[in-house]
Amino acid sequence: MLRTFSALLVVIGSFEARPLAAAAPQSDQLHRISNRVLQLGIDARDGACRELIDTRSGFNHLSAQEKTIALWQITVRDGDTVTTFAADEGGPPRVDSLPGGLRLVWDRAGPALSKPLRVEATIRLDGEDASLSRWEISVEKPAQVLLESIQFPRLTALAPRKNEYLAVPQSMGLVAADPRKLVGGPDGRGQRLDWLYPGLSLQCLAYYEDAGPGFYAACDDPLAYVKRFAVWGDVERRMHFEIVHLPEQEAANREQYQLPYAVVLGTFRGDWTTAAELYRASASARAFAEQGRLGRGLVPAWVRETGLWVWNRGRSPGVLPPASRLQKHLGAPVSVLWHWWHHCAYDDGFPEYFPPREGTAAFGAAMEAAHHDGVHAIVYMNQRLWGMNTGSWTAEGAAAFVVKKPDGTIPAEVYNTFTKAPCAPMCMGTTFWRDKYAGMAQTAIRDLRADGIYMDQACMNLPCYDVRHGHPLGRGRYWTEGFGRLADDIRRRSPDGRPAVLAGEFCGEAWLSSLDLMLNLEVSQERYLPSSRDWEVIPFFQAVYHAGAVTFGNYSSLVHPPYEELWPREHAPAEQLTPLDRGFARQFYLEQARAFVWGQQPMLANFLPEQLDQRPEEIDYVTRLVRTRKQALKYLLDGTWLRPPAIQVPRCDVEFARVSIYAPLASSTKSHPTVLASAWRAPDGDVALALASIAEEPVGLSVPVDLDGYGVRERPCIYRIDETGRRRQDTLDFGNPTLRIELPARAVCLLEFRRE
């Protein structure tokens, strides 16, 4: 984790646009379909989408353009010849009316092959009162011709709006203000922003004006096929959109390819929470949610009851006794995420984890003592890397089961900046690697008494082109399906009565059925990513799947990072595990506040018992947060995300320390609201607002309560929950549902609305 920060970043690359085509049509050259909410207009000459209109407001989400990009673009490979062609090169499509939709057919599309390609696209509205439309595409081709990619649908010039935002579920979620500036690029010539799914935790994005017109794009795909979402700009400050579909096995030996899911395009009015609600209601999201281990009651009780995670590294004396000490202080269960316990050097000698560096007997005794204290621990085991300089690499013939590039070479990865040791990504589609990893997990859980495995780099999907592995070449569902088989195997090998807990880095809907816990370090993104004023972290994933998965973690630490004892001593920094400057305390509060209001189990990294005395203000904040959360699990663990209240609060400057095990300290400053807020509905229908202040002085708040939006139909009892307990508050005036409250400095609380 953390050394894989590039997977969390938006992929930005240069983009060379194809020429726009087709002059603006007359009104009678458009085929239109509409209902009471949405109207689509398709150009009869080339099939380009010209209108995406919210009929309630009359707002067209596509700017009027003289020329447009083609509705679809397809790349094929015939032998060694690769050709890209587009809808506007195939002549006017035949357009047929369907119930609530249109069918567009290009009978003679594509390059000079043994026979022309036939492309058929269908567009349907969801219903009379629906703001969404469904887009499907199929291709008929010679069997030997391979489909490398299908770009569909492609939209020209998303209409500008005031105060623009672009929200994408990259891992937990990111939102950018002024995305038109981003796609314009540093030189104003345009650049492409491109996100791979899986990698995106959800299959959607939203482009909107806050509380104004919004454009929504998603895929209704419960099987998690690989695809890319993209927006790009040009010299005229336009922003275009497309989804790139990557057929498995490139549709080899098939004369007919039907995209196995529908693209969903539509409009909304609101913000990214509105988009999350649309996605949460989709058939595919409901299917993924039903598979989630938390919602199915499969997550062990100790995980659900964990009040705080301690993320420590090294031998057991520096890991487990500190967790026990902190548990006594908090009066709440503490669990451990344990790194650097293993025999090999971190990011160098994987997967030679055994025996533990302190010895099997000492490790097992330490675990037994921790269990006696009620402390549980999951141990680190990277789920895809094998060190290429290790003895086991040669002895076990690991190279045969590694991910391969198209030319057969190994995409070696180097994370350890001190040893420069290369690691190879193992292929999740091979039985060899799954058996190897499951066997190691069995040893850790059965013999070492670990409570589970932290599977680093879990929510990732890599392309592999090794024909000997027996899976579709390139990217494919075999990766997530293989991960599911691996997780099932580990659990089958676990001792009776002590089920293995599996946690993974990042979050993603395709892993809901496999993982008990998903580590979301994005609440601490300023601590390990280069400073960015373009993107802000948001809980997009939690807004859709909070009740389906336990999310946990941050990188919130009061000290400089430690240094691995097995790394070269000459690189060890003098300040390892020494206190960070108190000027970074507000960053610490912000990270903890985000985790709290966004419904994550909190975490403290690099905890040392002396911090109880050395940093009492920060530890007090964590203590109050943990004790408050403990009384509100029906919201903050099992609740469903609602729109946060629109509170007006002062802002403050936060000084951020960017520092990691591989990067020396660098600092930056950014303004941030002094109070964070969220809203949750419990399974029993009660509603609560979570508030966390990072201000050093009291803050007076007027909190508007959207009773209708929250589904509060009866006059509720209002309680305030904090570290001291639950107290009855004044009643709420239904005619003016606004609460006026005074938050003490750095207060943490919930305002609960319960039915009598």
C-alpha cells in the first residue's frame, strides 16, 4: 500500500482527436425520442447524438456544434493490420423506431475486409418518468477479425454550466472543480482524462453544476467487464465524453459480438450524491450489494465491533502490546493491521514470508497473549508480487505464472527505492499462484494464529497475455473471478470456529463478495500524494455500498514513518518514529474527521504508548471519536448514505505533511472547512447527522434538516450523541426545520432523529 499511489491517480495522457464531421443538421434531420423527463436527438446523417435534453428545464447537455464526433469508433485487427474506423465513415445509418427507442444500423461499415462489418446500436428510454436512457451495440464481422476496442457512445461538447464539477469513483472517489480547465491541459491544446474499471470502484461518472443540471454516465454491468471512462478537451475549451469497451479475447472466432451490458446515460439535478443515488438504484449495483459480505452477515463479529485499528510494523513487542495499551485507554476494541512481521524484507523478498522474523514460537505466543487481551490482528501478505531476486523465484519456477506483456516479457515493478529490487506481478488467472497464496495464508492463520490476511494491492485488475495460462488474453473478468476463487479457498482452509478475515487495499464493487474489509487510505491522500488543488477526495463508494462492506483506515500518524530493519542501514533516516511537528496536528484531526463522518472504522498509524502523554490533544480527539462512534453503529456501520446537510462554516488553513516510508517530509497548505458533516439512515429508518469539527474554537451552526429528503414522516425525537452518551434535545419545528447548535472546539457528535 501507499507505494502503489499511482493507481489512485487519474490517468492523464495526450490525446489526438479525429476530425469532427457533419455540419449542424436542420431540425427535421433529427430522430427524436422523449418522455416526460428526457429527450434524445439523433442525427439522421451519421447517428451522432445532438440532443440530451432535460425536458423539465429545457437544458440541452450537449452544446450546439457545426460538427460532431462519431457516435462510435471501433478498432479491429486482421492479421498484422490494425484499423480504426468510425460511424461517420459508414454512411447514413438506417434508423428504425422501437417502442420507446431507436435502432441504428450500419450495414456496410468498416475497412476493406473480406466482407463489410455490420454495426447495430439501440437506444431506449427507461420509462415515461425516467431521466435515464440505455445504449447497446453489436458488431457482425468475419470470424478471424479481432475487436480490440469499441468506443461507444461518444458525445460531442458537453454543455458548459456554472460552477462545474466532475466526480469520478477513482478508488473511494474524487471530485474536481473546473474540469473544463483540466481537460484543456497545461498548454490549452486539450488532454484526455481516462479511468479504467475495475480500478474505478463503480462504473459511473457525473458532470454537473452544484444543485444544477447534471450529466450522468454509467454501465449496468453486474459481471464487471473491463472498460474505460474518458473525457477529453480541445483547443476550443470543449469537453467530450466516451466509454471504451474492451471485448474479452477480442471476440476471437466470433462472427457476432454483442456488448454484454448496457450503457446508461441521463440527466439529474443535484451533485455527486445524486449520481450515487442513481447508481445505487441500478440493477447491477443492487446485485453487487446483495453479494457484499457485511450485508449477508458473513463478517466476523470482532471486525464489526472494532473501535479503532492500529497500523504498526515490525516485531510483536512494537505492535501487539501497544494495541492492548490503547484498548484499555479507549474502552473500546482495538484491532491490528500488522506489517513487517515476515521473514523477508518489505517490497523486496516477497513471498518468502515464513518463518516470522522473530521466530514461529515467539510470534505464536505473542498472538495468544493478544487474544487473551481481546486484540485481533491481520497480517500483511501482498497478493500479487514475487521478488525476482529471491531464491524461491528460481526454485519454484515462478516466471511461468507471471503476468506477461503482449511480447511475452515480464512487466517488472520496482517499489523499494533503497534496494531497487524488481518484483513481478503474479497472474490471478493461474491455479499455481492461487494455490501458492492460499497455502501461505493457511500457514499464517492455522500455525501462527493470525486472525486474517491483509491482501495488499487487492482491488486491481491486470492484463496478461500468456497463452499457457488458459485465460482470455489481455484484460478480463478472469482476474476478479480468480480472486474470488482464491478467497473461497483461503476460507475453506481456515480452522473450524475461527473464520479467516480477508482485507484488501482499495475498494471496489467487484470485490464485495470476497473481502470483509476494504482499506481506504484516501482520507489521508495529502499525506502520501503530491499536493493537488484540482481534486478533492469524496466518499463516492460509501455513498453506494456503505452497508455492503466494512471500510476502514487512514494513514494518520503522529510520528515520522519507521524504517524496515531488513533494509540497508545506510539509508535509515535519523527521524524515524520521532514526533512530527505540532503544526501538522490539524491534518491529523482532518484525517480522523473524514473517516468518522464518512462511515469508516478509524485507524491510528505508528502508535507508540508514549503518545498518550506526549500528544494528549490528538489522542483525546481519537478517543472521543471512537467512543461516539461506538454508540452509533447502526448509522456509521450499517447505515445508508444520505445527502449531507448544507451547513455554512468558516474555513481554516491546514498544513499537510507529505511523508512516507520512501519519501522525506514535504509540506503544503490548503484551505478546508472547519466542520465536516454527513447524514445516514439506519436499517430501522432512523436518521442521524454526523458532525466533526477540526476548529480550535467553538463553532455555532445552523443545520438545515431535509426531513422530506431523509424520509422522516413523523415528528421525531431528537438526541445528541457524543462521547458522554445520548441526550434528548429540543424538538424540531416542522415549519422551519433548522437546528441551531454550538459545537465546542474539535467536537465530534451525531444529531439523531428517532421515531417515538
